Amino acid sequence: MSFRAHLESVVNQVDGALACSVMGFDGISVETFQKDEAGELELNGAWVEYANLLTQLKNAADVLKTGAVQELSVNSEKVLTIIRMVSPEYFLVLALRAEGNYGKGRYVLRVTAPKVRAEL
């Protein structure tokens, strides 16, 4: 199964999902699936900034010896963003409308991450 097929599956399974991407910590998207309704939002720019934030959180977790960061969410007025680690170099990011199904989004990313890791 291709990256795009995994990402499309995630978006189609979660109510309110707008887009999903496999990204590297360098801020470059490996693959993205986005619904047309997400067009007015600047998701890629936000995700690049979140990659920087996630890098800082990973470093803080190392220093504090709390264990590896597995998931991060950023809840803003219009968009809920869930980030799930795939490997030390890559993560999945899912954008939902504010009223989207956050719990299902977390679950679907957790289940999909190993499948994407296998494709890397």
C-alpha cells in the first residue's frame, strides 16, 4: 500500500479530517492527502512549524529522561492537529476541523503509524 493510500484512508475514516501527511523533521512532506475543503488553510506552513516544535520537545524529553515523545496535539480555534511519531526521522500529522472526532483521529494515527513505518 502506498503512503498516499494510507493517508487517504486516515482522512476518510475520521469525521472532520481535512488532511494527513507523512513528514520528516526537516519540515519536508513525503506525501500528503488533503480534501478540497482544506484549501483555504495554510496547513503545510503550520506543519513545518510544528516539526520544529516537535524537535524541541524530543530534545527536552531526552534531557529530562521521560522517554520518547509519541504524540503531540495542537488545538487551535479552527483546526485540531494531531502528530504521531512513525520513526526517529518521520511523523504523521492529521488536521481536523475544530469539531472533528479527535479521539478517532488519535486512534487511527496510532494504528496507521506502524503501517507507514513498514513502507519507509
